[in-house]
Amino acid sequence: MVINLLQKINFPNLSIKQRLVLQLVIVSILIAFSLFFLIKNITNQVMTTTQDRLLTASLNSIIDKFYTSNKDISLDLPYDTFSLLGAISEDKLFYKINYNDKFLTGYQKFPMVLKYGNLRKPIFYNLIFENEKIRVAAIKHSIYVNGKKNLLFIKIGQTLNFQSSISSQITNNLLLIILIFLVLSIILVLLATRISLQPITLLANDLNKRKPNDLTLVKNNVPIELAPLVLSLNSFVKKFRGVLRTTETFVAEAAHHIRTPLSIVKSESEIAFLKSKTKSNREHLRNIIRSIDETNRYTTQLLDNAMVLYRLEKLEKQNFSITKSLVHLINVFKPAADLKDINFSTTFNFKSKFIVTDKLLFETAIRNLIDNSIKYAPIETNINLDYKFFNNVHEIKIKNQINKKLNTSKSALFKRFYRGQNSKNIIGSGLGLSLVNEIILGLNGQFKILKYKEKEFCISVQFFC
Amino acid sequence: MYFSSIFLLIFLITFKAHSLVIETINEYGPKKNYPDLNILSSTDVDVFEPLIKLFVKDNKQIRIRYVTASTSDIYKEITNSNKSNFDLVISSAMDLQMKLANDGFALDIENIEKSAIPEWSMWRKQIVGFSIEPIVTVISKADFNIKIPKTRRDLISILRNNPNKFYKKIITYDINKSGAGFLFASQDERQSESFWRLAEVMGSLKTKVVCCSSKMLDAVNSRESYIAYNIIGSYAEQRARKQKNLIVVYPYDYTLLLLRSAIIPKNSKNKANANIFLKFLLSKPGQKILEKKGMLSIKNKKIFKKGNIKLIRLDTGLLVYLDKLKRKRFLSEWNEALFQ
Amino acid sequence: MKTLIIEDTKKLADTLQKFFSMNGNNADISYNLEDAYHYVEITHYDIILLDIMLPDGDGRDFLQKLRKKNNLTPIIVMTAKFEISDKVDILDLGADDYIIKPFEFIELEARCRAVLRRKNNNHQHTLAFGNVNLFPQTATIEINGHAQSLRNRELRLLEIFFNSPNIIFSKNQITDRIFSISDIVSENTIEVYVARIRKKIEKSNVILETMRGIGYKLTTKN
């Protein structure tokens, strides 16, 4: 029944900890109450038994004091017995003794009883006499007078001060103990719940600390109860990884399969363009080529994204020279930059400073940034790559001029597929900056846009040692 | 205030119908038709009067009636309770007070600080002792040229050795009539077997029995008796101060110490006043004024050094000698011994 | 310039070949590595365009093998994949540059020029016309000992004229050679560049003559 009750107390809106605490506290209170009443009951029983034994002892001493005189029976009531009976607790004393069916001595109006016990086993009653509750021991005892058997009916009763005074003491002490027990058990409950829920808390913290792209398996040093959860988490992660892999493969394959025909279309269109004579033909072909370029950019960015997602999960750290890498990337873009008469300048305050990180992702990020700069920089301007290593921080800055002011917020620039206001004539997918941000964050770096409002655009990428 | 006793004589007559034998009746306090506190006591009025007067001074609105009677009459009065209307019952018969309380004739006393009085002086918040009394032997100085008996044994041998001297010269309580006397004798029996030997000897010398301590003291003072056995100590000491013939002896073998106690009878209509009076009775000034009259304060500790003091315990043991059979047996034996 | 195109996508290879021929350059095609090895053994090429994914093998093997044989022909790798998830850098294997498909011809051309320039470091390649000397490697022009630096587009423009003096080039032809097809080029952009060039060569005996309605040609004064 208690378990049903506990199951009902499964308030849906409470946390596990609160539920646990509530249930345990309720159980504690129930136990406390039960204990209280149980102990009280036991002590009451003990008290009654003690009193009963006293009464029995008194009966014994009374029996000893019967004597016959002149064929008559008489009783020399024992003073000490009566004195003792009341000594402990100032209880009132009543008695009645009948000899056969005749009243011998005592209180005539003493209440009747149904049955009498005997000296070895008196029968006890709870009666009321003179407005007092009394505990009565009743026996009948045979006594031989002149060879004839006679019966003595003896009832002796005592008020219950004996019980109640000690009872109230016990109750007070008991209440105190139970209260302490409750307080202690509540403390223990709180402690125990915290400790038992710790694995969950640890697991939760562990999962919270993860970066969004973290797809490493969850460590399985958890208690048995959490093992299924961790197992399913991990299988989910594996599935997701698998999905990612599949997607990545799919995307790569798709990209490849898109690119090849795209390349063909582009080159054919270019040939046609170069051969075309009329202005309108040239325009049409130019438009076709622009569309191809746009498609190509999107495909590239999508592929990059997939690659980054996958790669961030399993970084391949390498020790390489930042300056060497930057120089290489500049060389890669030089022809494209030259077409727009854009010059690269570099300011490195280190000839060759090494960094340990995923080289591929690093270069992808920088590549995207340089590509971005070239796209948006007006012709005959300068793109500056600045690198410095200071206070254990690698900082790469890329500065270029832009045609128009950008009247947008920084956060908007990071949004996927965001195209700036000055990007009308520029082919791009808008994935660039958000991708760079993801990569840099994944490599534990910081990506900031320092200037973007005036006609200058400056970004900063920081890596901490 | 004493004038009102004339009016009260009329009450006496009506009380007679009640079968209470009133010894004295006095009223104190403001003039009223009916008392605010009706006290029934076995203690002499001269002993209590100063206390009552002091009380009435501080409690100007309470009119007190102080009625004295014998201890057994007091018991009878309270147990025929339908007509009685007393608010406080004072008696030196501890056993009778105990029986009253045990049998449900007493009300709970309120406002008594347990720490203010010894634990043996209160029973169940229904009986409270306010003064202690040693039970002594008084001897006529003039007639005792022999060694003064320090123990009962001594007394027995003196009596046995000088039968002629002490023939008809011993006086004690008639325990058939006096509740107090019965108490003393029964407690004597409890304490030692020498009691019956003493009783025998006393009987053989035709001991005189009377109702009360005062009469016994008068007898010794007038040299009518040479030995008064089982006398209330305070009375003896008071008298002995003035009457130089009286020597008070605290027997060495044991000296009984009794408790003068008070109960509030269940029919009382002035419970509150009774409680106030009791509180005063037990207070320092109350106790002091009793001591002035020769009584011992309940808190007195010196008395316990006077001899082998045996305090009669205020417990249900006291009921035993009041048991029909026991009492009958005791009395018959005592009578047999004393009246040979 | 003799070019070898190693590409398995036939259409792409053909259009590349067409492009090169439009610029007056010879290009051979090999659709697989086996043929490529063969070609390389027989002929000397000025530049090789190499695809990575070939039906009979990885282009990188070809690259490595060639370099092992001490063949130093400039190679530009054409790759469809943007990221190089292969551990070894293409350049470390011996390629001179790489370009990602799909690409613009003009970019390919620029890379070829750059690669060739680097390769021919020893002798400064000079173009001369009249009393003007053009140094593409340093992007300078020298008139009677007086040197001026050139911007990239200016250089490119002069290269076209110096390579084919007294030949008329239409605006379109010039545009196609200097700007990317996707760039929006306004009518007077060319004129702006022509004006700049004219300023730079005004002290020489060379002029850039406007042929109204037809185009421009580089010619000597008088």
C-alpha cells in the first residue's frame, strides 16, 4: 500500500532529486510516526506489565497475611505493601476482599469483575472507580479453615499515575529523539540523493561541456543504472557519425559529380563566349557562366561544411609553421588577386612560429577568409595579412578595403547565406564567414570581426597556446 | 470579631443536627453574613489565630470562619459530605487525611511550588503538610527523681521496677476515640515490638486514657499524672515554657514525626480562597507566625537532629490501619492490653 | 608553348585544347596515365596540366615518378576536390601549382604564366618593341634606361601587345584576356587602362593606336 502511495506521489513537474527527496522524506516521516507509536505502545505495555507485577506481588503479600481466629477469617493487611504500592507514583489504592460470598473488608462499592484469576496468573482489568481510572488485579484463592475449603475473592486496584507520569516523560524524550531522527534523516536524505545523483550530474556536466560539434563517445564509467543511457547515447553518436560520414561521402561524391559536368559546361561556355561576336550572345553566355560560378561556389561551401563537421569530430593535429602556411595560401590566391590588381602585403613579427592544430581546417578557414577579401576588395587595393605571436596567443589579421559601408550587425554577418549589401555584383554563397567561425571555434580559437562599418574590413583570428 | 461567636452558637445547634461535635468556632475578617473561607481544623484556635489575623489583614475581603473539632469527627463530617460546606480541612490525623484523599473527597491544590516544600510533605497535589510534629513523652519533673527514660525500653523497665509509684499515674490517648491517638499507636506498633510490652505494662498500671494532648499536659502539670505518653510535641513545648514541671522527652529509640496537613474538600465552594490561604500558610511569613506559636515549620531541618526521628510517610500505607479488619484487630488487642 | 593535357573527361580536355589553340598554343591530350607516360618520353612540353583522378591510376603517382626521373617540366595539377584530405601536400610531391575545377581559363592562363616565369628564373624573359623593354618577371617597363613599375593588368595588357605588335586587338579581345568573364567590365574600363599605358609610354617611340570601331594596336610613332 505504501508503495502504491509512493508511486502516486510522482509529481511530474519535480526534478528527480526533488522527487527522491520528497519520497524519502515522506517515508522518513512515516517511519518516524510508526516508530513513535510503536515505541509508545511498547512502553505502555511495559508499564502496564510492571504495574501488574507489582499488583501481583501485593496480592501475594496480602494472601500471606490471612489468619483464622475463632473459625473466622481475618486479615492483617501488610503496611509495607500498601506503602510501597503508592511510593513510586502517589497512586490511589482500592481493594475489596470477599470471603466466599460475604464482604470481608475494603471498599464495598468496588466495581465487579467477570472473572477472577489466581495467584500465579491474576486477571487484570481497566476499570473506573470514584472517577478514577484504575488497573485492577483480581484473584480467587482457596483457604482451608477447619479442614473446609473456602474461597477468597481479592481485588486490588491502583490509579494510573504510575503509567502516565513516566509515559509523559517517555513521550517527551521520544518526541525529541524522533525529531532528531527526522532532522538527521532529512540531512542524510539530501546527502544521499546528492551522492547517488552525482553520476547523473557528472554525466550531464560532461555532456554540457561538449562543444556542439563534439561527437566523441561518452565515457562509460557510470553506474549500472546509467549504463543503458550511456550505451544508447553512444550508439546514437555512432549512428550520427555514420550519418555524417555517409553525408560527407554523399556530398563529396555529389559535389564531384556536379563539378565535372559543371566544368564541362563552364569550359564549353567560355569557348563559346570567346568565339562569340554579338554583344547579346556574349551577355547570355556571361550570365550562364556566372550561374555556373554561383553553383560552383555553393557546392564548394556545402562540401566544406560537411568536411568541417566531420573533421571537427576527429581533429588531426599537426605541428606546422603558421607563416609558411600563410605564405603558401597567398601564393595560391595570387593569380586570382592579380586579375583584380590586388596586392598582398604581409606583416609577420615572427619568421616561423609553430602551432599544433588541424592544418587542413586551419588552411580551409584562412583560405575562405582570403577568398572573401579578394572578392569584396575593390580593384587595385591592398590586402594585408598580419601575424603576431604575443602572450601565448597567435593572432592573424586580414585587412582589406570594401566598396561600401556595411550597415548590418556583426552577428548577421555570421549568419549562413547572409550576403552583405555590397555583394550585389559579387558571386558568393554567404556561407563563408559562418563556416570560418565554426572552424575557428572548433579549433578552440576566437574569430572576431574588428572593423566592418567604414570602408575597411578587418577580421582577427586568435589561437591560444 | 469575637462577638460574632454568639451568633454562631446558633449555628452550633443547627450543626449539631449535622452530628459534628464542634469544639470552638471563630470568625475573622470583614463583617459578612457568610464566610468566604470555612476552615475545619483539629488544631487549637490560639495556635492558628495569629496566622489567620495576619492573613485577613492582607486579604481584607475574605471572611474566615475557623471551626475546630476532633480528628475523627472531622473525618466523619467530610465523608457525610452532602451537607458539609467546608473549604479547608486541617488535621493532624495523617491517616484520615490520606483516606479522604484516596477515597476521592479532596480537590487538587493549585499553585504550590514543588521546590518550596519537601517532597514528602505533599501527596498527589491533594494533601499538603504545613507543619511537622514530633510525638513526645512528657514527664513530671517533680515526681521523677530517678533517671529519665530515654527509650521505650527504659520506660518499660522503670515502670516495671516501680509499679507502685506509677500506678494510675500514666496518661495517654484513648485511641478508640482519638484519630490522632490511633495514628500514634498504630505507628508505634509498626516501629517496634516494644510497643505491646509497653501497652501491657501501661495496662497493668491502670493507665488513664483521654481525648487530647491538652488534657494530658494539664494532668502532668498538676502532678495528677507523672508520665504522658505520645503527646504532640508543639503543645508540650509551648506548655513546658511556662509550666516548669513539664519535661519533654524525645525518645532515643525513635521519635515519631507527624505531618499536620490540609486538604480542600470536594464540596468546597471557595476553592480559590482556600488556595490563597494555603499559599499563605506555606509562605515564609505564614510559617514564621506558626513557629512563634511553638509549631515547627514544614521546612524545619533541625528537628531531624534531635533524635532518631521517624517521619510518618504520607502514602497509602496509612490506609492499612483504617482497614475494617485491621483496625478491629488492633483496637481489640490494644483495649485488651490497656484495660486489663 | 607546348602543353600536355592529362584529363580523362573528354569534353573538358577538348575544350582546354581549344582554348590553348585560340591563344596560339599547341596542346596535346592524354586521357590516361599510360599514354601520358608515353607522350612525356617522346616530347618535351613547356607545361603539363595533370588531373588527379584518372582511370588507370592516381595522378600523384605520375607526378612522383616524373620527378624521380628528374623531369622538371612545370606541372599544374587540376583537382576537383577543394579540400586535400590526402596527407601529403601536392606541392610537396613536386607539383608547381594546382587549380580547382571548375576554373576560368583566364585563371589557368595566369597560373601557367606564373609557373613559367618562376621556372625561367635564370634568364629574365624580355619583350621589346621600339625603344621600350618590357620585363614581365619584374613587372617593369624601361624606356631609355628609365624604369617604371607596372600594375598587373597594365603588364598583362602590354604583354598582349608586345607579343603581337602591329596586330589589332578588339576591345572584346582585350577584355577577354585581362578580365575574368564573370567580371562586369564597363565600356570605359579598357579606355582607362589604355590611357594609363599611354601615359607610361609617352616618352617612348611606341604608341598604342586607337582604330576607331575596331580596336587598338601597338605601333611605333610616325
